[in-house]
Amino acid sequence: MIDFEEELKKFHPSLEMEEVEDAIYNQEVTDLADVLVKFVKEATEES
């Protein structure tokens, strides 16, 4: 039978997952509000 407590003691998170998490959180993401602000700014500059 599997001893889950013993298996949890052996567990170490993957370095790859930590790197992926950092990349996701540090990424600059443009959302719909940013796109709309850009369009309005460009439209007012052209007028």
C-alpha cells in the first residue's frame, strides 16, 4: 500500500513549473480596456 505521508516528504516541485509561474506573472498582458484606451487615444490624435 502507498504511504502518502512518506511520498509527500519526497515531493519537490519541478523547477520548470516555477519558471513557468514566473513567466506568467511577470508578463505584460494587454486586456480589452488597454486596447480601447489605445484606440481612443489614436482617434483623438487624428482629429
